[in-house]
Amino acid sequence: MTGTVETFEFQSESRQLLQLVVHSIYSEKDIFLRELISNASDALDKLRLESLRDSGLDADTSDLHIALETDAAARTLTVRDNGIGMSRDDVVELIGTIAKSGTAEFARKLKEANDAKDAAVSTDLIGSFGVGFYSSFMVADRVTLVTRRAGEKEGTRWESEGEGTYRLQTVEDAPQGTAVTLHLKPVDEEDNLHDYTAEHTLRSIVRRHSDFIPWPIRTEVDREEDGAPTRSVETLNSMKALWGRSPEEISEEEYTEFYRHVSHDWSDPLRTIHTRAEGTFEYQALLFLPSRAPVDLHQQDARRGVNLYVRRVFIMDDCTTLLPDYLRFVKGVVDAQDLSLNVSREALQQDRQIQLMHRRLVKKILASIKALRTEDPERYATFWREFGRALKEGLLSDADNRGTILEVSSFASTHDAEAPTSLRDYKERMKEGQEHIYYVTGASRARLESSPHLEAFLAKGYEVLLLTDPVDEVWVEQVGEFDGTPLQSVAKGQVDLESGDQDAEEGEEASQRKEEFGPLLEWLGTRLEEQVKEVRLSSRLTTSPACIVGDEFDVTPTLEKMYRAMGQPLPPVKRILELNPDHALVTALRTAHAASAEDAALGDTAELLYGMALLAEGGDLADPARFSRLLAERLAAGL
């Protein structure tokens, strides 16, 4: 018996997404089968694990497999598994909703790929957003899904033409697992719509995309024996766990297809890391550095982690304990030999063997990134562009590997307008007598390059690192040095760029300037006491009249904003106003102050001078309207 058919409408956004998926792929329509087989494999993994954990589960696990069933006359292809299956609620949650999170972002990116006719990007997005099931509508006019969850009595039938609605129905005679039947579109070789009822087509796709699936993928084939036609069942895939084989036996194509299987990323990986540990604690790992960052790399709720197996038995995906969060972009499989099959996520955090694996895998991955930098600078540049910001988070969280992370990191600098530099290369270019690695932090390279803080450094030929990632604001404070050389912000503390000791004449000149400007500095300090802690002469300015700097251990304005945005406001930090004694505005202000210290207009000029310094570093004015009024008045008075 079956239940009443209920019809549901796709939400408008989901309907739009479905149409984008259907029309997004230009040459790789075959990937629909790769997606359905991957889903079936996951279902078999989950049933096997559930049966090991629950001996009372009412489920048949005697012959777990995936079947491809074809009907050339009816033009149908069915992908069937006898895995964990789905309940009605699961169907509504997993199949009835397209790309539950990030739908707007998905639609935007997929439309851009469509407009650009970029099939590679389209296939990548389909995997990244978990809508692979819907790629079935690229080759089918109608899709029917029948499923029953292991241990339950009733099944569910889902059906849709991929337009505005889908239908749900309760069925009582559904077998355990899930069967997806595609009512295929007509063959159109020009549009890369092949005959998916043909054995040779299915065999070719399985060999290319799913040969390593650990479950048998079977189909019935017609053969002729002793002159008589026979029909038999054949297994299409080798079922060899790729990570258990010797690297010498594995082709680049096999590595790439396995990467696509575990990552749902349809581009090629940048680097493959195939390793094993033997001895008292054994494991095998097949890991990959992707070539493109997922759109949710820096989102808190993003999926991360690698797949954990124990003696070839799937335990869990997204195992976050094996790798630190700053390596969350790494994809792959780790197969341990000595863990319990019933290990939980909570127990993993305390397991000594997992912690040992964690340390070894981190060192292996960082060593691979270091080797990539040396062996293939172009691929390394791609890696750093996509994942450098995430990797630098390890400078805060992983003190044990901090030195290695610094070695493999790259930073923009004033040395080259395009190519970033390593800290090692920076040190080799340091001027004679230079004792610090100089850096400046800010929102963008363009803004930093015009910062007054850089003027004297550039004038004297000192290289400065230009750090623009939010994490840079934090790690430079905590790390402090590289290979014994201190890191120094050009926007903090006193600056002395003279090579060697100043001669007596230079020292006398500096002393004379302090005396000449003393009254002005004292007056400005009083006039601006609400805004700054000190006013002093600067040795870091060459063209700007003034700049604002912090004391050596002050929190930067950007970091202060970050804390405020996280709901952790810091006490206000007063900074230091530095004046360029050679600038015409500053010398004129000194002269005017000496002539008439009580002139009210001088106070307005002091406010303007401070405001200009604040704006020059990208800061925010406390009262923009007042600043604009004062500026207009001073301009009018000067005409």
C-alpha cells in the first residue's frame, strides 16, 4: 500500500538555483553519475558504521553494494544502494531543499560562471554547495527517488520534473536504501548528452570518476557465451583504497579523481601528500592542498576536517581533531590502524594516538608547503593567494610550529610592487646596520603605500612589509621576531634611521630644534590633550606635516576596531602626534605661535593639523562636520 501523494512548491530562490544547476554545465554532464555514486557510497559507509555501533539495528549488511540498472526502451537509469537510506524528514531536509546555506552566494557565483561559460567553475560550485543530486536534471526530464531508512518500516517516494514543484508519497514496500531513477532526456551528442543506458558509457564514467569507491558498483551486461546470449552481473570498479596503495602505482589522474571525490571540488589539487607511519602506531594518509579556496573558508559554520577511517572502515567525515583550524583547507583521508571503531568526536579530542597523528600530519603538511615553495614557485603563489590568510592564523595558535609557518609565509613589501617576499629574503636584503624587520599594518596596500609613516623609510631605502590581512594585526604583536631579528612597526615608537652614531654636529642640530619647537610642542600638547598623549618632533616624515603614532606596546587603531566589532571594546588609547620640523606648515605654525600664542585661529589650526594626520593614516574623525567647517573657514581666510 502507498500513501497519498502530496505536492510541494520549491521556494522561489530554490527554483532559480535549480534552473542554474540544470543549465550550468557545458561539457561535463557526466558528473551527475559521479555525484549519485558518491552519495550512494556515503550511505553505505554510514550503514556499515551504524551496524557496528548498534548490534540491534534491523538492517541487512550482508551484501552492501551500488547497482546501476538501465532500461533502454523506457530510457531510464537507476542508481540503487542498500545503505542507510532516508526517513521522510531526511528527504524533506536533504532532497527537498536546495543548498540550504549560502543560496544567494551560490546563485551569484554560478550565474557568473554561466555568463563566462566557465564549466570548471560551475562543476566546482555544484560540489562545494552540496547540490550534486540536482545535477541529475542536466540529463533527466524527471527524477524519482525511493528510499527507506534502515530500521524503519515505511519508505518515501520523491519525484520532480525540476520545475516548480516536487511530490512526496509514503510507500510501504520500499527496500532498504535509496534508488534514484532518472527518466533520461534524448541523446544529443552535440550537447554532450550521451546514452546513459549504454554499458560502455557507464563503464567509462565509473572507471574515470569512481574506480576507487570502496563498494562494488555493479551492472547487468549482455554477453555471448558459446553462441548464446547471456545476461550477467559485472563489477565496474576496482574498489582499491587509494591511500593503501604504493604511490608508484597511482597515476596523477587517479589522485585527481580521488581528490574530487573527497573534496567535491572539481578543479585539480595543487599538491598531493601521500604518507604512512609505521611502528608502534600506524596510519596512512592521503591529503591534498586545493588550488582554490572555498567561498566559506573564513566562515565559522563552514565544513572542515578530513575523513577518518579505521582499518578501511569509514568512521566520520569532517574530523576536525586531526588537523588544526588554520589547516582547515586541507582535504583527504586518514586511516588509523589502532583506534576503536566506536570512537566518538568527543573521545578523539583526548586520544593520545590522535594527538600524535595530529602533530605528525601538521609537520608533514607544512614541510610539503615549504617544498612547494622551492620546487614550484608558481603553484606556491597560487596556494598563498588562496590560503595564506588562513595559514597565518597558526602563528597565533601553534607556537610549536611558528618558526616553520613564518618560513613558508609570504608578505607584500615595498621591495616589489607585485611579488611578495619571504622573511628570509627580506633579511638578506637588509641594509648594513639595520637591526629590525620593518612593517606597517592597514586595510590595503594602496592606503599603506601613501601612509606618511613610510616616508623616511622609503627615502632612505629601507624595505617595509605591507601587512593588510586582519590576522596580521594580531600575530606581529605576539611573534615579535624572526630568526633573532625583531619586528618593528614603522607606526610605533621612536624611529632612528641614521646609520651609525650621529656626529656632534647632527646631535647639536637635533638639540637646537627641540629647543626651537619646545614652546609649540608644549602648547599643542595642552591644546590637544583630549586627543593625544604627547606631541613631539618626527624623524619618520619627509613630505607630510604630521603623523600619528603609537607607543611601542599600544594597541593599533585597527585592532581596537576589531575588538569593538567582536563586542570586546578596549579602553580608549591616546596616541602621539609627531610633527615634521621641515614642513612649511609646521614652521609657519611655530612662527605664528611665537608671535601671538593667544590667537584663537591657532587653536583651529591645531585641530586641523591633528585631523589631517588622522585622515592620512585612514582614521576616523570624531566630528567630521566640525573639521569641514574649520577647514572651509581657514581656506576662506587665506583667499
